[in-house]
Amino acid sequence: VSASARPYHHGDLRAALLDAADTLLDQGGDGAVSLRECARMAGVSPTAAYRHFADKEALLAALAARHFEAFRDALAPAAASARGRAYVRFALARPGRFRLMFGPLLARAPAHPVLLAAANAAFADLNARTGSRDGALRAWALVHGLAHLLLDRAIPGGEDPEALVARLLGGS
Amino acid sequence: VSASARPYHHGDLRAALLDAADTLLDQGGDGAVSLRECARMAGVSPTAAYRHFADKEALLAALAARHFEAFRDALAPAAASARGRAYVRFALARPGRFRLMFGPLLARAPAHPVLLAAANAAFADLNARTGSRDGALRAWALVHGLAHLLLDRAIPGGEDPEALVARLLGGS
């Protein structure tokens, strides 16, 4: 038994693989994640990792589901006026995670029930709190667009993102 | 001289490589683009392709610049009330292109002058047409967020995107 071959309980290895994937995602986006590298980082064989995730897409779907749960937790305590700022703060703190959650994978969520459930729970929270359905969608789109444009550094001026978001979301 | 070794004028090969990259982008996103495969599709050696683009990032930056120009042209004729719909229509028609334009590459645009200039020209158009700076930013974020959420299929209900956009952007 080599030093790196640590024993895992079933759920622990799954969590360790997701932790490794998070590290790779934060460093280089989803293109930097591989199941083989996650196995290496967790100190197990690729075969052991494939027992938990059929392929890279399954690993990323489980990871996105985990982050939708964290996203929901991050927004839950915020008052309505602060929720937009919490949303943008979540995106800017971990761009790789936000881009994974809201990216091509999300459009394929119906193939990944765990991701679909986690995303829908988060979206239901976002849309349940405001008055009309259209009002809620409009507020969501505004804060989501701001998060993306700030991530992309598309907004000129170099203003502090938190100050900008507070002003734009606070009403004019 | 093999059948695939067609002669190109300098600018024509550059355009042919970008056309090939577009095909790959539309099929599988930016992860599917490689300079080597673009060279193969254009019928030239990888070495010939590298004379135009130092690496994949340079190729993608030139491609994103091309699409920012097309984006600007698509929005220019639209009246203010129709611009939001034209914006979302552009995104939904070619998701791979929109995700490339508004993605991690954009945050690195300062390293790619051609992309930076094309993006800034498009953004200046978007922000010049409305009254206040904050009002313009708010309108931009709203339509940009809608485009992303529709691309990601994050909005439940299965409503026709054009109808949804027209209603949300028309003000309520």
C-alpha cells in the first residue's frame, strides 16, 4: 500500500473527488477538470473514481448541483434588497463555479436529475419572493446579467462592483 | 501537390481558418476548436495556420472580434424598442458564438487588441443610446441576463423566447 492509497468510505471518496474537481475548476475552469486528475489528487485509481462518476460530464453535473445548493444557502438569509448583491458576490467570488452552474451544462440538466433538482430549487426560491412572475423574472435577469458582465469585465469604468450593483439594484 | 493543398492569398487563408473555427464552435463550443483541425479543414498544414495565429487563444480572440462586429451590425438598425429582442435573437441563433464573445476570453481582451477594440465599439453603441449611464447599464444587464438564462434553459415554463423577451423588455 503506497502512501497515497488512502482508504475511503463510499461517500467520502465521492466528496473527495468533488473537492478535487473544485480545486481544478477554480484554477482553470471546467476545461481543466478531468476525472483521472481528480482520482490522482484523491489518491485513488481512475477505476475507483469511475465507480462514482461515469464520465467527466457526470462529475461536473454533481459539482454544479453542489454549488446550486451553496448558492441557495448564500441567498436564503438575504433580505430582498440585499439578495441581488449576494447573487453578484457569489458569482465574483468563484467565477469558475458560477460559469459552470450557468453554462451549457445547465441546458443539459434534464439528463442529470440531481443537478436538475438543485437548480430548480434555487430558481424556485429566486422567483417565489417577488410579486408578479414577470417582475421576478425581470429582477433575476437584471442581476444575472450584471453578474456575467462584471465577470467578463465588460462594464467600463473600473468602478467597485459592490457599489455599482448596490446602485443599479437599489432602484434609480 | 495534393488535392487538398489549395493556394491561398494571405487574407483568404486567415478568413478560411476563421470560417473553419466557426463551424467547430457552432458544433461543440470553444472546447471543440483546435488550430490543427482548422488547418486540416482549410486544406493547409498546421505550420501555415500558425503563421496567422500564434495559438488557439489568438484564433478564438480573432473569432470573437469578428462576432462582435456582426453583433454590432445586427443591433445597429434596430430601433430602441427592438434592440433588446435583436440582442436575445443573436444569442439564441448561435449559442456557441455568444458564449465565446461573453466568456472568460473577454476578461482577457486587454491581451488581444483586435478583440478589445471590437468589443468596446459594440459596448459603446449599447451604452450611448439611452439617457443616463445607469439606465443604459441596467437595460444592458437585463437583456444580457435574459439572453444567458434563455440559452441555459433556466427559465421554466417553455414559453416562446421571443414573446417572453418582448413582454419583459416592453416595460410593465
